[in-house]
Amino acid sequence: MDFSFNAEDLRSILKNIVQQHFQDVMFEDNAESPARLIEAMQKAVDVMERADADARANLDAKTEARAPTASDQDITQIGGYALTLIEAIADYVQSDVDRQSPQMFNQDLMRLSTVVAYWIASHGGRIDRIEMVVNAFAGYANHLRGAKELADLCPIIRSIIAAVSDDIRMDLEQTNPMRPWRILNLNYGIVATRSHDPRLIEEAYDLLIENLPNDAREFFREGMKQMDLVGYPQNVREVVEKYDQMWGSDSTLH
């Protein structure tokens, strides 16, 4: 599963969204109309494409020939704007009960938000809005069945977690169990477990302990229950059991 930025791929997704859902309302002319949202998203893709091209050109050029490229702050702003547009498109569709094929549209949005978030992370930016990408990863976790596909998803989730802004990482809203930061890290642990790859599982569990220390104990306890219910391979069980023994006691996590 490839989440690297491809402008033509994103343009194709936007075209599909218009054809499937916005065909009858593309002539509405107000600031929040689907036509304006799609047009703005297309322009955002153009800007991302130029930033990508500049970065690639500089990798191939000699030091003295390098042109200015987008700064980390620029990447954060460009990507954040694109994620905001995707959220606005999603809100419009969700509010319109007469639209058809919602599942297909959700797949389009999942693809868009994940590619944009990964683009931000890959270019050194910070992700200030994670709701859409968290929903996307939750969707992938629910629908993907192959261990190889799930293993391929792990480094994508990890890189996006690493790029999440400090304000979100502070995790101040701990009374809300559905906060996106919590769901993102828990889903990373679930996807890694289902990949059946001990190395990926350990990487995800170590990060879970770091980012969600108050949730780690219960996560590992639940993981041990799943070992019996689902019938995971022995090498996976050994990893989960190790973490459950380390953090599953009543002692405080550090």
C-alpha cells in the first residue's frame, strides 16, 4: 500500500468525488460550496506538487545550484490547509443524506487525508489536525485483513505520529477516551499486533508506553485476551505476553 504523494492520483480522486457526489451542485457559487472546496483542494495539490518537484530537484543538484525550497513551516501550513479542505468536503457530504455511495466516498477521503498527512511528515512539517487521518487509519485497521498490508501500514502511522504537533502531543484532554491522539496510538498498536511482525509490534508498544502511559496496562491485558480469542501465532503471543508481564501489574507505569 503506497501512500507517497502523487499529484495525478489525488486529482483522480478529486474527479471521482465530483462525479460521484457533487455533479448536481458544482454550479453553486458561495464560499463554502463544493465547487469552491474542490477548486481550492486542486490548487493545494498543485502547490504540494511544486514543493515536491523543488525538493527532488535539489536532491539531484549540486549544492551551489540548489533553489529555495519550502520550509518546515511552509509545509505545515500547506498541508494543514489541505487537511482543512478535506474536512470541509467530508462535512458537506455527511450533512447531505441524499448522497449515494457513502462507503466509496469514505475510501476517497481516507486516501486523501492519509496521503496529505504522510506528505507533511515526509517533508518535515508538523500535523496540527489529525481527526481525518485518525478516522482513515481506523478504517484501514477495520478493513485490511492481510498481515503484509497491515505491516506496510505500520511505518506510515509511525511517521505521522512522529509529525503530530506538540500541542496535540501534550494530551491535555485525557478525560476524553475518544480523543484523536489516543485513538491514533491505540490503533497503531492494534495494526502492529495484527501484522504478526514481532519487530513492528515491539516498536508500536514502546511508543504506546511513551505516548499513552495511562492506557498501556489495559491495552496489554486486552491484548492477552485477544491472543486466545483470535488464535495469534506463538511468536506474537510471546511479545504480547512479555509486555503484559512488564506493564500488566498494578505498579505505576514509568
